[in-house]
Amino acid sequence: MKYMLLIYGDEQALDEATREGCYDESARLARDINASGKYLGASPLHPTSAATSVRVRDGKRLVTDGPFAETREQLGGYYLIDATNLDEAIDVAERIPGARWGTIEIRPVMEIAGLPES
């Protein structure tokens, strides 16, 4: 089953050196997951200041800067893995560096017929 591991944290909490170390450690983890055949994708996201939100209400598009909602933790990146079960996904999630200062949300990915193959 595919699982999306969403990495949340305070994007202002890390200094630049710690952030770069996190990226290096995250890349090593991605290589380890890839070697096990479970890796489907991973990437950090730019800060929420680079975000744009789009809503359509009554047939009209509304485009705003920033995320949809103000929160204490922001979505900072993700891993997409193919895990046997939730326990295996949890084992991977606890290895993500951001778990030490933020939260990793694990969500099973729904398989919908008719989507393009990756």
C-alpha cells in the first residue's frame, strides 16, 4: 500500500545550518528507502511565504498568497512510500529528521481507477 508521510513543523524553528543538515540526512534516508524498494518520492517544500492558494466559490476563482490556514506547524515536505502496512510506514516515519522537532502525519494513499500510471 502507498503511504504519504507528511512532514509538519515550525518553518522558523531551524537555523540554516540545522536545515541543511536535515536535508542531507533526509536524502540519506531517501536513498535507504530506495535501496529497500519502498521509495516512490520525497521532497522538501519552499516556505509558506512562497505558497499560493486557489479557491473557486460560486464559479469565481479566488487566488491568495500564502497557505489556506494559519497554523503553528506548516507542511514542509513529504515522502511517498510503498509499505506493507501501517507499522512499516511508522517505522519509516520515525526515521525522518523532522520527527524530532515536528510531526509526521501518515496517510494511506487511495488508489483510484483511471489515473495515469507513474
